[in-house]
Amino acid sequence: MKKLFPATAIGALVLLIVGTFADLRIDQALYRPGNGFSAFFERLAPLIGATVLMIGAALVFWTYKFVRENLAKLILSGLVYLGATLVGLALCYKYCHLFGVAYGAIVAILIACIVYKIPDELKQRYRWAGIAIVAVFLVSMGVLEVAKIIWGRVRFRAMQGNLDLFTPWYHPNGKHYLSAVTVADNIKSFPSGHSQFAGSALLLCLLALVNPRWKNKESMVYGIALVYALVVMFSRMMQGAHFLSDVTVGFALPFLALWLARHLLLKQLAQHYPQEYELA
């Protein structure tokens, strides 16, 4: 992981530089309206993102030994669990409607059952990972939603026949172009929410990190999640929903937060389990 994080950061920076100069040309080349490939990932990414959030939420709450714990701590963790799970269910409903709600409810129950059976000696470690997952997901999503309002960038698919609506990613527009596209969602190109969902899948590597038997698998989990994120980012450009700079920044938000969260988590693990972990 020492090399994977810097390599990912450099890759994201290169993509952002490329997007700065070639955003419009790239989308013109990739745009395939109505293709099934991107439509599939348009639905899948929020479901996976919601699942990651609900895993973190369950780890925050269901890893406690309820009889022995402080009541205030249980109430606080319970509120985090309830709030984060509801956010996950809301995402499932927003993008997949009733099917999404059914999926989210079933998954939330299954996750709670699995987490509750985690061995007692590992529960504290997984709780720390859960806190990191919930914090990274919600903070990156909150920053992204605020940025969408400030930037007001027009989606490529909404500017067909009027490419004068295109603006570079570093140019905030606010609501300047709302009257030109009529639908508010069409000025929410930057950053990409689906890329934030996809980038949040990287958080699953923390589940491997906190388990002594699986920590050597952390890089593999990270690599699989990274490939998945890149596929989602590509699919969003195929739909004309986002530009290269949009998906790069959307991905970078949870990635950078994960980098910091992993460092703090590893520091905590090294402090409590020095024979098993070293700060790296």
C-alpha cells in the first residue's frame, strides 16, 4: 500500500490535467446515449456505495457488547448507525426506487447479522474501521454536493447543439446556466456523484487491514475496487453525464479522505497492537 496510494494520486492528477485541456473532445469521442453498459453502472454504483456505507454503519454499532457498554456511547453509536443506514436506503431509493429499497433493507439486515458474529477480539478493530468508512463516505459526499451547487457546470448531454455552454472545471458558475438547461440536475456535472460512490468502494480495503489474517490481502481488495471505480468513471463519460475532470475529482474526494483515514487507523492499530502493525 506504500506505493499504491501515491501511484493512484499521481494517476488522478494526470487525468485532471488531461481533462483540463481535453474535457470536451473526450466526451465528444466517448458519448453513446442510451447504451446499456453505462445504464447498468448508473444503477449499480449507488447500490454499491450505499452498501459500503451500511457496512460501516453496522460496524459502528453492532460490534458493541451491549450489556457491558456505557449507555451514552450506545445511544451515540445507535444514532450514527440509524442515520447512516437511512442515508444508504435513501440512495438506493433515489436511483433504483422500490427495488433499491428492497435491496437496501435486505442488505442492511444481512450486514448486521454478519457483523454481530465478528469474534470479540476483533470487534474493536472493526469498529474503528466502521467509523472511518462512515466518516469518509459522508464527508466526501457532503463536500461533493456543496461543490455541485457552487460550480453549476452543464452536463455534456445537456449542451447538444450549444457547446458554448461548456466551461472548464476550474470555472465556478453557480446558477448562471440554469435558464439554459431548464432542469436543475443538468448543471450538476462537477464533481461526479457516481464517481464518489465508486471511489468509496476503496474503503473496503480497511476491512482487510484490521483483520490480522487478511491484512496481506488489502492491496488486492484495493486493486479490485480501483478497477471498478475506473469502469464507473468511464461509463459516466459514455453517458455524457460528466467530463473527465468531473469523474476524476469525484473519485479523488473519497480517495484522499481514505488516505488520511487509513493513516489515522493504522496509527491507532500500531498503538494498541504494536506486534501486529507498524505505522506505514
